[in-house]
Amino acid sequence: MGRKPTINRETLLDVAQEIVRTGGGAALTIGALAQAAGISKGGVQYSFASKDDLIRGLIDRWTSQFDALLEGAADDAPLPFVRRYIAATRASQQAMNAKMVGLLVSYLEDPANLRETRDWYRAIFDRLGGTSADAQAARVAFLAVEGLFLMRINGIDEDGLWSNFLDDVEAVLDRLST
């Protein structure tokens, strides 16, 4: 009878997220992850053959977590969808942390790593398409939320203003929508 595996892919992703959150994307290496997880480099490579695989794992994790928060939004028109998106953004600290990590690391690596993220955003913009005033308002609100996210990862939320800024986006969306 063999021993039970002690290497857990999800745990390694948790540790990788923490490394990037505290030390930035450059701090994430197979060696650093192995040390932080208390396993060998070979143990990390059992779950992630390369740093690129690790980055893809972080991006896939964020995408699946955030998409789970949007579940049921498949048939939403642009305004209800973007309202659900804002609510998911508010409720998704874990997914937002994963998103931050995935984006930070992927920007530091080969731009080809952004393909899946770009495809995800293209699908969102396809959902928010159209020329109606509501579709335009939904797109502007979506872009504002994404802009806030990028500002947040650059430290704008040190004073805890994130939620207030999301409130502003929703208030403007209410005024713009018919």
C-alpha cells in the first residue's frame, strides 16, 4: 500500500497566491513555492510542470471562481448582467484576490498567458453588446468596475473606499439606465 499524497494542487495555489500578494509576481518561483509549502521542487512540479502551468492554474482558478458567482446570469440582458457583475465583485474577495494574482503574474510573464483572460473579457463584451442606452450604460459601468479593480491592486483601497466607489458606479448606472 502506497502512502497518501501530501501534495494538494489547491493548497499550492493558495500558497502561490499568498506569495504574489505579499511579494509580488517576481517572488513566485517554483523554488519559493516549494519552500513556502514545505515540499521539494519536484513535489511542486508534480502538480505544476512549470511556472507557466502554475500561472495558468491561478488564472483558471480565478475564472472558475468568478464565473461561479455569475452563475444564472446567462440569460440576463446587459443591465441586469452588469448589476450582477457588480454584486459578484463586492462579494468575491477570494475571487478578486485570485484575479489580482493571476493578472499580476501573467503580466510579468509571456503575453501569450493573457489569452484566456482576453477571451473571458471578449465574452463579457459580447454579452454587453448593442447600441441601446442600457447596453451603453452597462458597458460604462463594467469598465468603471474593472478600472476600480486595477486601481485597487495599485493601492487605492488603503482607506477602505472600494465599496464606496462601487456604490458610486451603481448610482450612476441607475441614472443612466432607462
